[in-house]
Amino acid sequence: MGDDLVIYYNDSIDSDNLAAAMALFKATYWKPTVRVLWILEPRQVCFGLSMTMDQITRCKELIKQHFPSFENPFKTLLNGDIKQQDIDDIKDLTKDNRKILEMAVKPKYGSINDATLHARLSALDLATCLSEWSNNNPVEVLVDYETLEHIENPVNLHMHHHEELVNRTENELKEYYDILKKVLHFGRRTDNLRGWYNKCIWRLEHDRKLSDISVERLVLDKVLNRIQTAGSVRFFGGSSLRILQQFLDRGVASKIKCHLQVVSLIHTPH
């Protein structure tokens, strides 16, 4: 039998996911017979969407005023539980208030190519964190791009955590916010943000600190082979957990001990 295998499977590097990754790294880095496979699950995106705190506060007030049957305005906004038709039926909204309230409607996803760009940058950011912890030991990061065809994002993209900003330089942050502030046409803003993503990705791909880290596309058959030849397998994960269903379907689940990181998005009744 081979070395023991630990599979870390999660989405973006927001605070709880990064803490989980750090805890796992510290528990395994000193064990020479344990190999950790770091897998990132991408998510759908729509470039350029964000809300200020003032907009969030005002939107919650409008939800409470016009949709009193929703018990928790924040959860309603976070989940995108309001439909466009519900807002269209309100006749006495000012133009500004209508625009704010429409942020509580889930927007359409951007393109798969945009989600792929976002995933590539997120994976390189995760790799950067791992490189700082690993003291130049080899690290393997995989991206499960295929899952974008099968999952839904439970969060209103107006409200989603902007993990693309976590590992940026001062100049990259300035350029990002300049685009949001100065480029008002949505299509042009999206194009500019694609260019911004590509520049951030280029910088990290040419960072010598990542020379010992592999960031590649997940190939399921290769992961299944690693599971089958490992001495033992532990799975630490969150996000959609779609990959666990694939492990079940392919007959390797009985070998895996699972430890799940979960969060509940509460949908309020209407």
C-alpha cells in the first residue's frame, strides 16, 4: 500500500476555509508518510457586482418595508430570495429605491470562462498561502473545473465574499476599485475586470515562491487511482461536496473517512 492520503476539498479562501486549511496543514506537514491533495471547487461569478454597507442597510430596510412576510431581511438579501416580478409589482418605488431593492434578486451567472478565470486566481492564491506554510516542500493543488456545469451558487452574487481581493497587491486593489468606480458600462467593466484577472494570474504564475507548487485541472480518474493505492484516505471538505457523490458512484467511498465543514443558509418563508 502507498502513503496515507488526505483530500482537502473546498471552495474559496474566505476566513473559515483558510482557517480549516491551515489547521489541516499544521496537523499533517510533519508526517512524512501523509500526502495532502488540495482541491478547489470553483463557483459561478458575475464580475463587477458588489454592494456598499450603505446599500446593504438600505436594501434591508426596503425588504422589511415591502416584504414584511420575510422574517430576516439580511438572509433574504444574502440568499436572493426576492423575485424580479415581486419588485415589478410595487408601483410606488422611486427609481433609486427600485435599483437598490433589485440587488436582492439573484443575478444571472456570468460566463463559464469568467468562472474559470476566477477559479484559477483562487487556486493560485491558495497555493500562495500553502507555499508560505510549506517551507518549499512540494504541494499539489487541483481545480475541479467540471463541477461548474453541475452546481448552483446558493448566495446572491451581489453579496458574495470577494475572495479575489484577498491576496492582491496595493496596485492591484487600486486598479480593481478604479474599474468599479470609473467604468459604468457593465459590459466594458466586465471586459476590464477580465484583463485585471489575467494580470493578477500572470503575476502569481511567475512568482518564484510557487515553483514547488503544482496547480492543475482535476482529473477524476487520477484521484480515484490515488485513493485506491493509498494506505488510508481521509476527506476534509465543504462547499457542494459533489465529489463525494462521484466517489460513491465510482465505488471508492468505503475506503474514505469523511470530516465535513458545513454552513447553513437559512431560507426564510414568504
